[in-house]
Amino acid sequence: MQARSTFDWRTLGWLILSAVGGMMGLSAAALLVFLGFFSLTMPTEEANAGMILNLAWAAGLVGLLCLPAGYLALRRLLGRAAPGTVVHSNKTHLVVTIAMITLPLWFGLAALASRSGISWLIMPPLLLVLILLPLAWFLSAGARGLPVSADRAWKLGSFSLAITMPLTLIAELVLLLALLVGWGLWIASQPDLLNQFWNFSTQFQQLTDPMEIQAELVNLLHQPGVIPGVLVVLGFITPLLEELLKPLAILVFWNKHLTPRNGFLAGMVCGAAFAMLESLNAMSAITDPTWLALAFGRIGTSLLHVVTSGLVGWGMGWAASQKRPGKLLAALAAAVALHGVWNVFSILQGVSSLVDIAPFTQLGRFGPFVLGGLAVLNLGILWWMNRRLRLADDTPLVVSSGAMEMTKEE
């Protein structure tokens, strides 16, 4: 009788995923560095050099973050032990908190660097610090006192960076295309609206003055159904799509002792990876004079993604370990609601500065207060979930034999 092969194909898969993600990220970074420095030699393109180099740093960071999972997979294929599960201690959290306290200093340095003649060189790494420091603290606050598997965390991060984010972008593009096709079919049946749209499109393509472009956008916002349509798409459909896809990597570990506790931790990692890429993309235009407000606002958005994905991961843990899908549906509904309200008031806040249309302008004036309140609420949820999970009785599944078996089989 032929002996059954004991080769760990699953671990080989993680090695390949990590290598591909790392190679693509680092290759893109090298190409962008070349293009950035080439832009500096062209006076007409010098303004774009900072943006290109910022994207280069972002791509390099993504590539580097994909590599640890591959290193751990290679160790396992070579028969070496993977790191075990350890408790994220209060001491470690204190160190991260002290680093977080320095965040205003980094903002100040970035503000000074943005006014210098070599901002294209200094700003990209400073922006990375502004993005990563809050994310590190959110993850630390959510994991404080809980057992954490570094092996699983790096795998979740690699999967999210290499697969989940590209898949989410593709899904959102498909959704946008479907909406545009549907809207096009509807407007084609309205001759008057079709003529208005054609005239608007023709005029818009001929505009070069920013003030004229803004005026045309204001006219577009005054059209019936435009603002409500945007709010429905970005306030419900997009949050639902993202909250379904962000914790996709957790499905890989569905049968690996997925409990509410490690589901929440896994969800936070997935949310942090998503938030990091989203923030890196949003802040790539470092020459934008509004970068300071954008960077500050991205802290709240990063917290939102960490908390909502953590909630969905917690619900997935209940569904996997206790066969209670109701918890998952409730967690998903809460995540979509938090995400949707955040998006709606972010949009209304911007709309209120452009147009005066009741009730949108009036609601938009409450935007800063609602967004601030949501940030406080998300911090409260993070603290409450951490406290609840530290007191939860699923420790045997995570720390003792369950943890060792999980570490061995992943």
C-alpha cells in the first residue's frame, strides 16, 4: 500500500502568495521610484514627482508586509517550528501607546516638510508614519490582554493586501459599471434629460478653469435625484460590499478553531490592511494643500475599518464555532450601519460647502459632530469588545491545545 503524501501544500500556497505579493509590490515600487526621479528632470512634471514617489513608498510597504508570511511558511516547509500564540501584554500596549502620543509631533514635522523645497523626498515616509501609527494603536488596543498568533496575523495581512483589496476594487468597478449602464438605459428613455446630459458632458469636457468646473459640478448636484442617488450608493451599497469582502481572508481559517475571540482579532487585521491601502491611495497627492485635514480624517476612517471588520470577524467566529449565524448577520448589519452613516455624513459635509439644498445642506452642517461622535463610539466598541473577549470563556480553544493545533495545521 502506497504511503500517503505528507507534503504541506497549504503552506506552499502561503509561500507562493507571499512571494507574488512581495515581488509585485517591490517591483512596482522600483518602477515608481524611477518614474518619480525622471519626473524631477522635467519642469512640467515636477509637481507630480511627489505623488509618484509617495506611491512608490506605498507599493514598497505593501511588498514588504507580504514577505513575513512567506518567511514563516518557508520555515515550516523546512521543518522548523512556527512562532506560537502569545498574549499581547499591557506592557507591549503601553509601548505602542507611547509611540501614539508622539503623533502630533509627526504631524508637525509633516507640516514643516510640506513647505520645504524637497517635500517630494521628505513627505512620503512621514505620511506612512501618520497612517501606520494610529493603525498600530487600534490593533494594540483591540488585542490587549488577548492571545495573538503572529503566524496567522501575517497570513491574514498578506491575503488582504494581495487578494482582498484588488478583488474589492474589481467588485466596485463592476458595480459602478452596472449602475452606469442602468442609469444610461433610464436616461436614454427620457429625451429631455438625455439632451441636458449631452450638453453638460460637452461643456464639461471643454472646461479648464477649476472655478468653472466647480460651478458645473454644483449645477449637477442641483439636478433631482443626484444627491440621493450618491448617498444610496456610497452610504449603503458600497459599505455592504466592502464589509462582505474585507474579512474574506478569515474564510481560509473557518475550520481552524475560529472562535469569536480570534475571529475579532482576525477581522481587525483585515480591516487594518484595507484601511492602510485606502489611506495610502487617498493621501498620494502630497502636494494637495488639504493634506493635513485629509490625514487627520483618515485616522477616524482607519478606526472605522478596524472596528467594523472586527465585528464581522467576531460574528464569523460565532457562526463557525457555535453554529449561530444570527450573530454574524447582526454583526454585519451593525458594521454596515456604522460604515454607511460615516460615509453619508462625510459626503453631506462636503456637499454643504458647495450647495444649499434642503435638507442635505442642513444635515451636512452636523457632519463634524456626527463623525466625531462616531469616532468616539468606535473607540468605545473597541474597548468594550476587548474587555468582553478577555473575560470570555473560549481560552482553551485559543491558548492551550487548540492554539498549538492551530499553529501546527495552518
